[in-house]
Amino acid sequence: MSLGSDTPQARWRALTPYAVAALMAVVLVVVTVSRGGPSDAARDTLGGKQLKIMAPADPGGGWDATARAMQQALEGIVGRSEVYNVSGAGGTIGLSQFANFTGQSNQLMVTGLVMVGAIAANDPKVTLAKVTPIAELVNEEQLIAVPTDSPIQDVDDLRAAMEKDISKVAWAGGSAGGAEQILAGLVAKDLGEKPKDVNYIAHSGGGEAIATLLSRKDTVGVSSVSEFRPQVDAGKLRPIAVASAERVAQLKDVPTLKESGIDVEVTNWRGVVAPPGITTSQRQGLEDIVKKMTKTKAWGETLKREGWAPVVKVGPAADRFFASETTRVTAVVKELGIGKVG
């Protein structure tokens, strides 16, 4: 060892690599915490609390997928958030619980056409009028499918089976009054059958509907493209038609109902609401958070992967949309004789 090896300068040179490493570790921790934390505006809107998002259905369905996609896309805006499920009755059980979170601006709930239909069909005490509209977010096309080994090969076969004995064609779908039952009823009506005679088997979520369809307990299933597509890709389900104006990009070979001679079009939509009793500034803050979310890379990737079409409406536009959908869907449900309003 040289005589100068124990000088202050030498000791500093020896420690420098470790000091730099320690400093970098601190920087990384600070960056990680900052990246995962909410912005000041988001923190104020949420009242310093963690954002919670209710999916009012079982895991695995469209509402659950939407909530978890939101959770991922919101991470850089609000930090960590929690997604939880409350299933049953087309989302109305979750809605009744959610309406009790008065003034809690850190709560959001996914909703959509299915819930509007379930409310119209079941006439629950709590309706969407009890909560605060925040945004319409996406539209999603509905897909009609059968098990791969089903004798029903296409819409013509489905039409023939329904005309022969409509009661023997069991439709698997979501909750009563939802987009799926409305679609089944409109198909029957277009074929000259009575919508009330449709043998519709309601399920609490898309996962349950798929299970009964694959077990051959039901004849035909209807759900969103994103819910059925994994089973289609796996070769377990055969898609026979989409209920959209045009063919969907993910299933270009599948015709629309109109192409197949049935003049029916039903598009599902999903959005989010906040509890009652939040302030105007809290509502605007939540709207800003959601609008920022829809511009993130993660949200864009979800739209592309799931085939969801963005239709972002907030503020007065969201109010008008929720009100008009309630009026429209209630009229359709009544016409189809679904639930208590029939």
C-alpha cells in the first residue's frame, strides 16, 4: 500500500462508486413514488383518498374488464386504485349500494345499457337518477354465437329453428332487460314471432353465460365481441352474426344481422357515474380525470385490443345521454314485454 492511500482524497475516490450507487437508488425511489402518486389536482378531487371503482357484476364480464382497464390507464393520473365487484340483478344491486356513498368523490362505478335495461325491467327503488353521471366512455358491438359443434351454422339455421319452435331455442345472455335480451327480442319480432315467447336465460355476467353455452344447456348466446372472442379464437364458439351497422374489424368474416336478412341493430355502451351529493368542482375534477385517462397510451391500447369504440361524453352531454337512454330503453323493454314494465 502506498503512503498516500489513506489520505482524504484517496478515501473519497474509493467511496465514490458506492456514493453514486446510493444516490441513484434514492433517485429511483423518488421517481417511482412520484410516478405512482396522484397529481395535485387529482388528490384534491379525491379528497386525499384512494380511488375506488365498482364493477357491478361478476369478474370476467364487460363491466369488470372496463373497470380494470380504467385502473391501469389511471395509474399515472391518480396513483394506485382499487377495483371491486358487486354482482347481481343487472348491476342494480351494486347501484343500490353505490348510491349510499353520498359525497364520496373517490368512488366511481361502471354502468351501461345493461343496467338501464335492468332498471326498466325490474323497477328497483334506486335508479341512475340517484347518482351523478360522469361520462359515456365506449360503445361495443354485440355478437351472436353458438357452440362449435352446434347444428346451427348460420343465421338462416337460427331463423329456421326459431320459426319451428321458438321455445326450444334457449338464448344465453346477461341480466334481464340488458342489451342481450333486447337483441333476442328484436330478432324474434323481426321474424314475426312474439318477443315475449323468446326463451331467454338471464345470467349475472358474461362468464356465467359462456359457461352454460359451452355446456350445451343453451342453444345460442349473445354478448359483446370482447367477451366471446377468446372462446371464438379457441375454437369453442362459432360466431354467426354481429348486431352492428357494419362488420367489426376483429371478426371481418362474420356478417351483420342486416346482411343476413334480419333488420336489427343493437350496440352496447358503457360509462361511469359518481355517487350523489358530490360538489360541482368534484364532478368537474372527476370529469377531467376521466378525460385525461381516455388520452393515455394504456387506454388506447385497450380500445384497440378489445375493439371498443371511444365515445367520450361528459358534463351536460353526459346528462342528456343518460336521460335519453333511460327513456329509449324503457320504451323498448315495455314493447318487448320484459320484466315488470311488460
